[in-house]
Amino acid sequence: MGARVLLYATGFNNEGRPYPRGQRQCPAQCQFPGPHELTRFASVVLQRAGLTPPSYNAMFSPQIRIHAPTQFGPGIGEVTDA
């Protein structure tokens, strides 16, 4: 078995042009978490187990500011300070 090809988002530069799209290689033994692992992780995080208070607060604090009433779909072009 060879490497799996993963597509990923690249973002845009300061001039609004997309960065070149590339591909990352993931070795055949690369594992992605399944439903069981994700459920266990969420359960541990919500119980605040194994996290320092600053880590927990960082995980549950706003990461980006969204100025539209919705992040996707209808309403995305509107601006609100809510």
C-alpha cells in the first residue's frame, strides 16, 4: 500500500489570489480518528479531564470573528454586531 493523497485548503494571499493548491502525502499506516475516538475525546474535554484551565478556556473561546448572522448560506452577505 502506498501513500494516500489528502487535499487541503490553501487560503489566499494579501492580493486576494489563492495560494497554489497542493497535495499532502499521508503514509499508509496513517490513522484518522473514528467515531469512537472522537466521542471519547469530546467526552474527556467536556469533563475538563486532563486539561489545564487555560487550555480548556482557549478551546472554548471564540477563535475568529464572524460578522454575518450566519456563517454559511442565506444571510452570509449581511453584517451584524450581534
